[in-house]
Amino acid sequence: MKALEIFHDFVKAINAHDVPKLCRLMSDDHVFIDSMGTESHGREAMCKGWVAYFRIVPDYRIELRQQLMENDSVLAQGHAYGTFTSDGNLSRDNRWSVPSAWRAIIEGRQVALWQVFADNEPIRVLMRKERAKRLKSRE
């Protein structure tokens, strides 16, 4: 498979919230870099990370607009969107969408690196509001 096909399979697995497929598509030494530049290393850590992320954004999706490939590197841009939840309920008030870009390095038939470029302040605002609401209810 070409790098772009592997990239698209990875995106399809994200959009389907298919963690077992994501895990199969990640290399053992997979590196994930979030939009803040924080790195997570290893397939096992990222499999757990995707499970946790889909729990708080159960309708998370990536919409691609453009992709560029050179050798085994893929760059893409589009939008990421979803609804933040702490209790499983999907409130329209907690929906967010941000322009995003992704970089992937493909080694063989697996994703060795997945990097996200996005302004995640919209979801952080929702998380802070939820935290404040919980603190207030404890008073």
C-alpha cells in the first residue's frame, strides 16, 4: 500500500472510532504529537489514549480537504470536530469545530508518526466550564 492509502485508512479508523484498527495501523514505536507539542510514545500508550479521547469526544471526526504526499510523509488539512462530554450526553452547547492539519510518517504499512496542528482552545474552554460547574455543585 502507498503511504496515502495507509494515511486514509488511519483517518477512516479515527472517524469510525475503531481503536483496534488504529492500533494495528500504528507502529510499535509510534509517536503522537498533539497540538501543544506534547509527545506520546508507543502503540500501547496511544491505544489507551484513543479510548480515553473517544470517551470525552464520542463523535470526534476529521474532515479532510487536501492532502500532499512526498515519499513516506503525508500532510493534510481540513477540520476536526466533535462534542465534548463528561457524562456521555451530547449537548449542542458543547459542540466544537476547528481548522486543523495533520502530518503522518508512514513506515511500511504502519503510521510511525501522527502529528496534529489545531487550535484546541474551543474544547479547552468547554472543559474548563465543566470543571467550574462541578466545583460549584460541590459547594
